[in-house]
Amino acid sequence: MKKCCLALLGCLLFVWLGCAGGGPKSDTLVIWHWMTDRHKVFEQLAKKYKDETGQEVIFELYAPSDVYSQKIIASAQARILPDIFGILDKKSVVASFIESGFVADLTSEFEKDNEAWKKDLFPKALAVNQFEEGNPYKIKPGIYGVPLDVTNIQMLYNKKLLQKAGVDRVPQTFAEFVDATQKLKRIGVAGLVSGWGEMWMVDCFASNYAFNILGEEKIMQTFQGKVAYTDPDWVAVFQMFAKLRDSGVLVEGVVTKANKYAEQDFALERAAFAFNGSWCVNVYQDMNPDLDYGVMLPPKMSDRNPMKIWGGAGSSFLVNNTSAHKQAAIDFLKWLTAKEQQVFLAEETKNLPSNRNALGSISKILAEFAGSMENTTHPTIWMYNEDSLVIEAFDKGIQSIIIGEKTPEEVAKDVQAVKERQLERAAKHAS
């Protein structure tokens, strides 16, 4: 029975990955992607490129993203990856693809012509695709991917609702933010909404305040096991969520709310503040074209360290190192990230362009997001990352604080207990 199942799985894999229908011509560039909202735009750009150069390009869409990721892994195992693709996973997975020889090192291409290509793109976007000297994956230092766009996650505020509540200044500090939400409550408007039913968004918001309260060095020491989660600074991060709860800042049910429903709350003016990414511009435009809102950094709690926000490359493409059309693939990506194409992509998809020279053509609200790119950071560029089980305990712990199940101090102890267990396991594995 087991052999039959494996045979059936092999047949299905062959059909899924195979070449039914004849496939593209041998000199055609094939690109796999997962971006359903951009497929028609990509096809328009492919036609434009063929008209200009004679090179045929085919974009093949595989969605949703988890299906795409499965296809990429299966195709790598079968060694039938396309000329250009992306990897929607942790940097460690990208490193494994590089180590297996599936990803081209593009460093020399970025260094050509006095680094012209490199200088055009946001450094923070390139950093997501870059491996530095001494990286923990032992990958040769270099740039291995091309950012198609950039993104960052900040807070949004409804200008009309703040004015109606008598809030005449966009909050800069946590105390000012809480005060503004109290004024909003008096006119029957909720404060902050976000998709905190999705734990990664809880993690992102908490990360902002961890950088503000602890600073990067102390966070990295925590990931290494040198600083405990029971440290007063980490407890202060957990206490911040208790303050949000006790002040009535958060919309009801925030810890069970998927981000798409949180986006509806803000777009339909049921909350005055939102925590969301730059992709929301396109979402809000569809939901409420007349929505008048602005972008702000999360209001700081401490003056000791700067507020850092998650951001960098939104989507990136990699070149298949085994492709027979490697140089043609690189040439196309240079064209795709040139100013003219980046302006077109930004206008059509309302995403931030990765080419800094295209910023002059984007909307005012996207420009506000772009203005904070220098404040961005992201786990994919950190020297150290936390264990996944510790992250899970951390995020679930914050959710338990918000609903009043546990105190910040209890959560700090729980997270540290998981951390110590994982450190012990790692030590045993190493020995």
C-alpha cells in the first residue's frame, strides 16, 4: 500500500511539475510568481519587453503562496526550476537553495558600471537579498536576489476622526497616543485596530517597541541566550500591551481578528488608528476611495533608542544558477527594476518601487511610507534570529496579556522557560 501511495504521489508530482501542453520555446524566459494582483501587469510588461528586445518572457502564476512555495521546493528537488523565481521563506531556506547551486550570485552584476544598478535600488531592499561576511549560514558574501518593490509596516491615522475628536497633533509618544484614544472614545470611535489574530503581526508590533526600549544589541544578546526575557526591559515590552488593554485602546476582539477584517475596520472608519503595511494603500483604495489618512511611526515609549519598523524588499526575484538563459534573465531583471518600469508597476499596483528614482511618481500616501525606509529592519537581515518555539510562546503570551489571562511578568517567565529548554536542546545537539 505504501509503495502504491508513493507511486501515485510521483505521478501527481510529474503531472504538476511537468510539461503538459508542449511548454514554452527553448529560448523563452520563464518566471514563476505568486502575486495574483500583478499578473496582468506582468503580462503587459512582458509584451513591452518583447517589443523592445525581441526576447519572449512568460510569467506563470501559482497561488496561493503556500501552493507556490510547495511547488518551488518540489521543483528544486526535481531540478526543474524556471529561469527566474522567488522563495517565500526564511533566510535559512534561501541559504539552502544557494548552497545547492540553484541561485546565482549577482554581486558582480550589481558592481558593474560603477555600481549603477545597486545605487538605483533601496539599500534596505537589497539587504534582504544579501549575505554579509561572517553570516551564520556560511554563504559566500554577496547579493543573491533582486527586489521588485519595497514595503514597510507602520501606523495609520484617520485625519477626519482625529480632528472630530479634538486631537490637533499626530501622537509622537506613547502617552500622547493613549491620550488621543481617550478623546476618540468620548465620541464613540475605537482606537487601534490590527490583524493580531495573525501572530506575525503581533510579533512585528512588539518588535518595534523592543527596538525602542532595549535597542538592537540587547535584542541580539537575548536571541543568543545572554539576556533573559525576565529582564526589566523585556517586561516593559510586555507591560506596554497591558497598558493598551487597560486604557481601552484596542478594538474589541483584536487578538482574533484577521488582517483583512482589520483593514475593513479602518477603511470603513470604525477605528481611528491602524497598524498595517504599505500594501494597505491598494486595499484601502478599493474599500473606501475617499478615506483621508496619514502614516506615522508607532509612538515611542523611550528616548534611549530609535523606533525601528519591519520593512525592506516586499517581493524579490532570484535567477536560477543552472539556467541556460542566466544572462538573459539578469538583463530582464535590470530592465524590470529600471525607473520606467518601476513607475508603471507603482502606478498600477500601488506598491512602493524598489528603484529610488521612481519615487517622484508615486502617490502622496505611498511617499509617506517611503519616507521611513531608513527606519526599517527585518528578521531576514538580523545576524541572529530567535528559535521558532520561543517566538510562538512570545506572541501567544502577548495575546494572553491582551485578553487578561496572564500578567506581563507571568508571560516573561513562560517565554524564558521555553528559551532555556531550547538552549538546552541546542547544546545537547551540538555535543
